[in-house]
Amino acid sequence: MVNDPANLRTATPPAPERCASAPSVSASPASAAPTSAQSTSMPSGLRLCVAVPTFRRPEQLETLLQGIARQTLPEAIALEVVVFDNDVRPSAQAVVDAVRAWFPFSLDYVRVAQPGLATVRNAIVDYARGPFDFVAMIDDDESPQLHWLSELVRVQGLTGADAVIGPVPQLIPDDAPRWLRAG
């Protein structure tokens, strides 16, 4: 939940390699009934916001949104994906408008004209406070594993943690500076 940061409990889901084979993760479509392990460990009736800060990376943003579109969640979890464009021009709006035609979840666009990642992350927290039970952030240069979101929700349900974190592979373009590609 979007809570007081001073009282946070954190948890980390298993590494992606283990997520795919964990017995409580279902490979079935989201419309299928959850397994008993899922129904006891994955909260239902939740409003979840996936927030995507972006800055002038339309191709990577579209790739990321394709990865989010493949996520599976129980039907009882209401998912809204919001792209937070940190550009004085609405450079990501065309991508969001085009993707909205085939995107399986609610997709919204917010422009944050004041520059800086901290400004965008603060705007995300302000946006998510109130209407959402949880917020997940993923950057436009990352690629979610197939069960990324369901694992975050499942681990939160098992632990009751206020914050759950986990690895997400970064997408680094071939033309990126050498220092960035080297890690």
C-alpha cells in the first residue's frame, strides 16, 4: 500500500529463474481459476497501479508495454498502467495512444514536465495515493519477466510487506555508451 515510508516492511521475491518454476506460480491464463496456493497467498480485490517513468525512449517504452501486456493476474485484481512522461513535450503520448488499441489493461498517460527522475517518482506516489492499494514502478529501459507482477503481488500477500522488490532485466540499446553496456 502507499503508506508512511517510516514504517515500511520489505520483502524480495525469488530470482526470476526460480519464479518460473515456483509451485505457486501458475502458467495458466489470467482468466483461469487460481490454484489453492495462489488463492491463499495472492490478495484479491486490489487496485494495482503499474507506473512507468519515461523520457524520450519511444521504442523501449513500446517494448516495455508489450512485456506488461503479457503479465497474468487474477481477475479480482484491477490493474491500471500509467506512463509518466518526463518531457516538456508530450513525446510518449503517441506511443501510449497507439498501444491503447491492443493493450489488455487500463492504460493512462501523465505528463510531468518538470525534469528529473525524483520529480517523476514523486508524481507517481502522488498519483497512486488514495485510489490504489499498491504501486509497482518499472523504468522504460527494463523488461518484465512473464510472472514479474504476479510474483510481486504473491510475495506481498505471503509476507504482508509494505514494499516488495525484485530484479528486472534492463534493456540496453546497442548504441548506448560503452560504460552503460559494461554495467
